[in-house]
Amino acid sequence: MPDESQETQADRQDLSALDDGSVAFYTIGQVASVLGIQPAALRRLDEHDLVTPERSEGGQRRYSRDEVERLREIVQLTEEGVTLPGVRKVLALRQRVSDLEDELAALKERDAGR
């Protein structure tokens, strides 16, 4: 008979994936519904490499929460009239700013320790 503490720990390990924003759970239909767009639009964004959803064993796209948030940004930008190449540049610039902010924070932390 399995130990109850082991079962609880195993259950928590299985559920911990739900807290991980990078785990791909959502189907293309679910994401399209949440974002209010057509599945074909999601396929197009995948074709343009703006998102890269994982694939199930059957080849179906699976999106993570992180990707859904990225898609939400992309949809907002396109609704504001930004083209897909423009969206790519905006996202790259946002990532660069985030990287520089992280680098600056690390430098400030290092300098504070002196």
C-alpha cells in the first residue's frame, strides 16, 4: 500500500505543471476563442514565426499561457494597425528593453555589494 505522503507529493508534482506558464495545454480552438480571433489567424502567426506552439503527438498545435499572453500582445498591436513585420520588431525591442533592465538591475546589485 503506497504511503499517503508519497501520493500527496506525487499529486503536487503532477499539478505543478499547471503553475508553469511555459507548459503547452491549450488547443488552437481554445486560444482562438479566448482571443476572439479565427484559428486561421493563429496558423498565420505560426507561419510568420511570431509564436511557435508545441505539437501534440497527433500534430495539433498546443499553446502555453506564456504564448497566449504573447498572442494577446500581437492581437492588440495588429488591431492598432501594426503590420506583422512591425509586430516582430516591437516584440524584439520589448525583449531587448527587458534584457537591458535585467542587466542594469544585476549591475546595481553587484555595485551595492561593494
